[in-house]
Amino acid sequence: MRVYLEIGKRAFQRELVYRTKNLAGLFTNACFGYLRAVPLLAAFEARGDIAGYNLQDALTWNWTVQALIMVVGLWGGWEVADTIRSGDVVSDLSKPFSFLGFWLARDYGRAIYYLLFRALPVVLIGQLLFGLRWPHHAITWAALAVSLALAVSIGFAFRFMLNLAAFWTTDARGVGGLGLIASTFLSGFLIPLAFFPDWLRPVVQALPFAGIVQTPADVFLERVTGWALMGALGQQALWAALLLGAAQGLVVIATRRVVVQGG
Amino acid sequence: MTAGTPDAGHGGPLGRPAPGPAGGPAVYVQDLCKSFRVFRHRPGALGAVRSLVDRSSHEVRAVDGVSFTIQRGEMVGCVGPNGAGKSTTIKMLTGILHPSAGRVEVLGLSPQRRRKEVARHIGVVFGQRTQLWWDLPLIESLDLLRYVYRVPEATFERNLATFRQLLDLDLFLSTPVRQLSLGQRMRGDLAAALLHDPEILYLDEPTIGLDVVAKHRIRDFLRRINRERGVTVLLTTHDMADVEQLCSRLLIIDQGKVLYDGGLAEIRDRLGRERTLVVDLAEDGGALEGPLSVPHACEVRADGPRRWLRFSRDDTTAADLITAVASRYRLRDLTIEEPEIEAIVRRIYEAGLDSSSPAGSQGSTIE
């Protein structure tokens, strides 16, 4: 296990190198957080509560999802595909560790960096500009930590599988782009899943994508508590396990037919 | 050949007393094949659409029945033109690629079935790739390997100290890898491949793109780890100087087949039968019209008074030829050029082993 800890540590360190990049991203997130807050203000003034969200809930959801983009890697990351494309993957495959575990560890290192240096500042900016709803119960913070950890796993497993497409096609980004559009929409990033029409809502809430953004946001907003909270975390855990299992299966298939680019 | 037991190529072969990292040859490969399906891309936009529906493909045999055995402590050079199947073979030896047919054993284990276990005993350097973390100081990548291979701290410290000295790493140990020169990066990659005391080191084009000094340094290092640490080395290269300076055994692979497997001296003796006598004519060579006329030799090049005469050992000896030339022309100076291994290998690529060797007995040295 120590090796995965050390890998994660280095992935964290690696992000530290690109401080300027993070600052630029932070600025972008803050801008979009503000821009998306404006129509929310208008909508809630006109309609009052929507699907159990009051204005402050909605604003908190808005800033939370902005904060989570990089933590859960909502819009991808093509490093795995890039190593497959370049052939550098051979080094990772000739190591006595799990290929999936290697990248999962890297993703956790990356996620922790973005939690501290992206998500936290974004939420604080939201607080300064609009005043957010903060958890009322201490236990929520513990639940949030678990939910975020699982969200990272689900987001990773999904993205990782899209990346593995690079073993079959030279343009994994093309295939992956479609997948990411789907996950952006279905994760509760564009609009809260509670706002979906009645017939569609149960479906999108059951899908794994809900566990990437909506569930941690719900936990933070304390929209799920008690047994509902346990259920939400359980559903996340189930999807995380299933998707990681599927990803591992795909690794086995992919490496059996691996074509290393560039001879 | 020591490992000819017909089992499926995994676990410990029957009849060998100590399978696994304890005994047997370092590498054992028999009738190894690897084919890839290559899809044909039709030109043009319409062609691209057609290719989606009708994916006509053909099979390419990158490795086509390769057999060889490498004993522990050997240093073997593997050469062949681009696309010959060298890298593919090495990738099967590491367990990354799965053979289409045939058998691979590394230290008595199947690298495919026991990938992680085999990985602990091998080091790999792919010259055109790096295993180092691009954005982090070199030492971070090296330090990580302690955990990857579970190297005891004392061993790790000792090895690191050795390689720091041998490869002169101190200068750039805390420099991010992306800022290293190619030569420095290669030294870093070599250290990274060896920190866990592997029994076998695979090097895929370790000197590619390096300058003369860097090449020399890398070769020096490889010679030392082979002699002093007993590491078995299999290296592929396009630079025959790598082979000449490091290896006593040469594998020539082309079109997925082993063309030659044997000593370096033997191939020179067997195929390098043609030598060149270079003479400097004493009088003004320009006055001499046309090529020199000497039995059993032909002039292949002329540059003023300097002439190159190619002759074969089968036809005449160097001494006879010199006598013959000297009796007809007045000479100022002469030298004999031995066949370069590079030229020999080039001829083998171009014409195959048979046509280069009058007494061609292809395969006699292949296992």
C-alpha cells in the first residue's frame, strides 16, 4: 500500500508545479460561479423555492459544483490516453504494481491538491459574494469526506475507461468527449438532478454520474440525512466498486491486445 | 539449449530442479510469434467512411518464430532494421505484450502470467521513452522506486550512492526531469532501472540520439554493471559500436526472424571476407589513366593518387596482393581496411545471410 501512497504524494507534488495554471483556473471557476448565480437569483425571485431548493441552497449548489469540477475531474484528463498514445505506457506496465492502482493513486493525489487549492478557494469566494449555506451538523463533514472520496473514485473509473479507448483508437479524446458531455449533464453539474422532470429523475439519480457531483453536493447541503444519507453513500460505494471492477476488467482486456505505438 | 521442456511456458517447467528466479537461463524464447492486425486506411473522406463499415485488415507478423536462449551474466546485442521485431520481442520479454504463439520464459517464469513477479527481477530502459516523472526532480522518481520494488532501505541507499557516483547524477538529482538533457535523462533512466538490483536489464536503444561523450559514458557504465554486478543485459541498438564495444554475442533480427545468433568475431570472420587495400601511388596518380589493374582485386574508389582495391580472402591473401600491386606500380603508402561490422550487418539486412556468405550455412549458429 505504501507504494500507492507515495505515488499519490508525487501526483500532488506534481500539481504544485503548475501554480499559475491553477490560479487561472480558479479565476475561471469564480467567473462562472458568478455568471451562473445571476440567473438563479432571477429565477428564485420570480418563483420562490424550486424542488426543495431555496435561493441560498441553489447558490450553495452552484458554488459547490464549480468547486468540484477539478476535484472529480468532471471534464476529463487524458494523461492515461496520452501515455498509451506515446508509448510511455510500457514503463508503467512493466512495473510490479497494479496499472489501475497506479492511476487511481495518482488521481487521489491530484484530487486532494484540487480540493485544497481549487475547491476551497472557490467555495470561499462564493461565501464572500453571496453567503452560502454551511452544514448545521458536525457529522456532515465526515459524510462529505466519504462522499468526496467515493465521488473521486467514480469520476476516475469513468474517465479511466474512456482513456483506455486509446488502446483501440488513436483518438480517445473524440470518443471520450462524448462521454464527458453525458457525465456533465447527468452528474447534476448543469442543473440539480432534483430539477429534472419526474419521469426522468429516478433514472438519472440511479446512474453512477449522480455520485460524481450531485451526491457530494446533496451531502454538503444536508438534503440527505440519516438513512437517506447512508443510502446515498451506499449507492456511491456500489457504483465506485462496480466501475473500478469494470475498469480493471478493461485493463486486462486492453493489455492482452495492447499495441504499443511507435514500435 | 538448457530449457527445452515442452510445457506451456508458465510456472516452473518440469524437469528443471529449481524453477523461478533461482535457476535456469536468464531468458528462454522458443518459436515466439507476434502478429498484429493492421487496418487499412483508405485515402480521402469517402475512404474514411468506407473504412468504418468495411474494415479490411491484414495480419502483420512482427515476430515470426524467434528462438534464443540467454544465459545469466551474458551481454547480448540485438540489431536489425526498423520494424524488424526487436522492440516487440523485448516487450514480450517484459510481459507487456502477449505472444501470438511460442514460449517465453524469464528466469524460468512466464512474464505474461507472472508479470508482477517477473517485473521485480528485471529492469527496462526504453531509449525513446522515460519512466521518470517529467515535472518532478529526478530524485523523486528514484525515491519512488524504493516503494515500487520494496527495496530495503540499506540496499536502496547503497545502490543510489553507487549510481550517483558511476553516472555522476549529483549535478542534476534535484532538477526537474523535463529540464534534463537527453544524456542526463538517460543516465537517470538507467539508475531507475537498476535500483532494485534486477538480474536482467533490457535496453531498447539506450544510446539513441546521444552524443559521442554521452554514448561512451553509458557504454562504460553498462560494461561495469555487467561485469561487476553480473547483470544479464539484452540491448537493441542501431549503433553497431554499442555491440562492438559491449557484446560478445550478436543477434540479428529482420522481418521477425533471427538471421544470426552467435559471436561477433565469428560473423566478422565468416562474412567479412572482403577487405580493402588502400594504396597511395608514388607518382602523380592523376597521370595514371583508369583504374589499377591487379589480379583478384578490383578498384572500387579513386581519389587522385589514392586508390581503394577490394579483394576477398578466398581469392588471394593480403601479402600476395600487396606484392602484385607493388610490382606494377610504385607505392608511397598502403593500409588494409578490415570489414566494418556495420557494413557486414548492412549487407545481411539487404541481401540476407546466404548471399553474403559463400559457404552460407544459415542457421548453423542459431541455437
